[in-house]
Amino acid sequence: MSTFVGYEASLKLFAEWAAKVGLKRTSEITGRSLALFRAHLIARPSAKSKKGGRRGERAEAQKKCAPRTVNKHLTALHTALRSFARLGLSPALNRDVLADSLAHLSTPRPRPAFLTQHETRGLLEAALAHDAATHKMTRFEKNGRLVPGRTPRFEAIAPCLVFLLLSGARRGEALQLEWPDVDLDARDERGSVVGEVTIRAEINKTRTERVIDLGVSPALRRLLLAMRERRNGSGSVFGMTRDLAVTSMRRMIRVFGAPNGNWQQLRISCASILANAASIFGSAAPFRAAVQLGHGVQVAQKHYVGLLRGIDPAARTVEAAMGIEDLVDRVIEQAVERGQSARGCVAEERSA
């Protein structure tokens, strides 16, 4: 959904520019017109929130748009115009013309930013505090129908964070995960029960089904077991929308002292562990990490191998390598308590 919104904004920007220069039909778009639009994007000033304006109102800033922003618009336009060309709506365009006219600007490429052990622990501690917050008094508690101070104030975010940290899944994959996708009785090649999670092709960014092996994280299997008992093993695993997840992360940073970061860093942190901890996957670490994360082996070797050093050679699990076993245990305990509290509240309300 966020990709669609971003592409829509980029295409709207192109449509406004096309109207100004007199382009009225897709058949009139040529390589020259695209090159002119690219130059327009590069020279275009960036936008910022308008001081004293209405919510969402933007004003031009003095500096130009960053190369990353220009490239984002070029990518969206390139994708749309390739569809137009295939449908015969833009006969002057082909793959080579689009590549030449909408060439990306060069941008610096820093190493992937993973969370340090201190940052990871700070994030989970903030998530635990976030999930433990309760209302001072609700309507039912005031009427004596429920025990005061037991109603959670926010939707639980810690289980989703732990899942992303220990599995390396993408946020969108986690939010669309359903209980039929989770097999906690799956066995590994030695016959041991380790569990696995199937990322369906329709929710995977690459549109290819893959399986996440929970053998690298026994704690994650225990967390999912506790959650499945609470949710009766049906419906959405985490029961969160994208907007709720984004709001919860911002609240943790603003109110509960979580370190500044983003959702992608959770996946990067897991990838860094899997690709570099020889005690987990051994010499096959880059290959097994790529399978777990759903990208090519070349990506694992290029971006993650050698990125993280000093991992405890005795660590056999992702949570041990991250040094967060105690915090994950607390998340599991909190999930169990939250489930028991929810069932107790329902029972009390029915008996009232």
C-alpha cells in the first residue's frame, strides 16, 4: 500500500509538469520529454512543512531535492511508462529509451545499519514498558465490573518486534502473517521439532514462497506457542495494521525512550547475525542466511558478510548471539500474562 501511495505521488508530479509543457497524451511522451522532466526534478526545490500552515500543508525550501528523492520519482515513472509502452500507449518509448532518459543519480551507499546490542536491548525494554502500560480507570472498571488498572492502554508491539528481530522477516510479511502459515510442530533434518513459518508468495516482496526455519531461534517458537494459545490458532498472528505498527514505534521512541531507528534495521540486525555467526549456520552461513531472508546469496555476501564481528562463538541461537535471551523471556511471560488477563476480563464481564 505504501508503494502504491508513493508511486501515485510521483505520477501526479509528472502529470502536473506535463500539463505545463503541453503534453496531453501518453503517445506524445518521448525520450527528450523524459530527459527534460528529469532535469526538472533535479532543479526542483524540496518541500517542508509550512510554518503556521494547516496540517499537511507544504512550502518550498531553499535547498534542492536530495538525489535519493529524485531517484524515487524516477523509479515510479519508469515503472509506469514501461507498462504504457507494453500496451502500445507510448510508441516512442522502449526499454533503452527509458533507461537512458530516466537514469538514476549517483548516491552514496553506506553500510547497512544494524542495531547494536545496547540498542536492541533498549528497544525491547521500551517495548515491554509500552505493552505494560494500562489505563488508570476505564468505564467498566469504574462501574465495578472489572478490576482497576488491568486494561492495557496500547496494542502489544513487543511480540512483533521480537519476531522481526529473530526471524529476519519484513514488516509487511509479519503484519500479513496468519496462523495457518505457522507450523510449530515442523521437524528439522535431524527429526527434532523446531517449527517453521511459511511466507506465502502473495505477501512476499519477491512473490516467491519461502520458509523461515525456527530452529535458529527456539525462543521465537516458544513465543508463538504462547500467542497461539491465546488467539486459538486462527486469524492474524499479530493483529496489527501498518498504521498501528508505525504509530506504536513512534510512541516507543517519543514516550518510552526507545533508540531512534526504523523497522528495516530489525531485518538487517538478524541478517548480520545469520551471515556472520559461524556457530549457527557454520560455513554455509551466507547461503542459509539468504534462504532464511529471501534474497540472493550474492546480496548476503555483498552486504552482510563481515559486517558484524565479535559474536560469541558459543552462541547457537539468534537471541543468544544478540544477547537478548532474558528480554525475550520477559516478552514471552508478558504475552502469557496478557492472554490470561484478557480471558479473566472476559469472564468477569460475562459474570457481571
